[in-house]
Amino acid sequence: MSVEAFGATKVLIIADDPLARAGLAALLATAPHVAVTGQGGSEADLDVLLSAFLPDVVLWDLGWTPADPLTRLGEFVEAHATPVVALLAVDSLASAVQAAGARGLLTRTSNAGQMAAALDAVVQGLLVFDETLLATPALAPIPNDLIEPLSGRELEVLRHLAEGLSNKEIARALAISENTIKFHVNAILGKLGAQSRTEAVVRATRAGLILL
């Protein structure tokens, strides 16, 4: 698909292996409504890549030895609002990639349709996780009878977390203070036994508390 295609989701591919970058670009070229605007390695100046290619979303292949790319991913997410869909070769790293802030987790064997759907979804503010990754021990669902019930307000906050809103944005949407939102978020994490906002959303989804 042409980069200029109307309405296409603009994607920046990050992968340290040039062959992986080329392969992903070729794969996504077959997907409708997706346009690969640029490519680069994780050690590149990502600020320059963002400015040059103006992507809606980043597709980040963590490769087979993801320690350094994972660190770069965390730094990128902390500094930029552009959402990231990460491709994993090893499912045991799913929890660490979640904690780094990726909004989508897929396996490296995902097909073009799966990748395109995930890329579109995270651009819309959703979280997307391959079920095979959710089935790993680190992300296993907790039984419903072990979940301390969430209050009505906490469920409201949780739904906004699932949409990717910040504490300030949730406070504005619910017309309450940001400090109160922080209190509710901490309570949600504690009740769900989650270490991060992303993990809380995943656990709540697997437990049927919210639907993505």
C-alpha cells in the first residue's frame, strides 16, 4: 500500500535485524489500511525517525536476544506518546515487555492480518495481547474468587485505564481530582495483584471485569 493511501495507519518498523525489517515491511505491504512509512534499528535516533516518518504506531521486533532492545523500548515509551506493538520470540518475556509499556504484544510468527489488526487497535487506544502470551505463567489469570471486589468507581477508573488514559485525563473525564485517581489506581493494582497499569488491565480482562 502506498504511504499516501488515504486513512492508512502509518507504521514505523523498529528491528535490529535488517532482514527482519525488510520481511515485516513486505508482510505489511499485503495488509489493507496499513502503510509502512519508515524503518530503523533500536540503536538509531528514534526522535529523528519519529520526526521524519510521523508514524501513528511503532511495530517493534525485539528479536531473539531482546535485553538491549527491551531497555530501549522502555526508554522510548517513557519519552513518547506513540503506541508500540512488540513482537516477541520468547513468551517468557511477555511480562517484562508489558512492564516496559508496550500496548500490544504479538508473537514473531503473527501473520499480516493479526499485525494490522493489533496496530489499528492500539492506535484507537486499546491494549492487544496474543492469547498464547497471556497463557504463560507470568500472565496467567487469577481466579475470580481471589479478586477482592472493585468498587463502582474503581471499575470506572479501570475502564479508562484500558483506554490508555493518563491519571490527569481520567480525572478530567470523571470530574474528580488527580490525587483521587492515583488512590483508585493504587487500590486497583492492589486488589488485582498487578505490578503495573497494563498488567491490571490484562488481569481484569482475563477475569471478565472489563471487555476490550
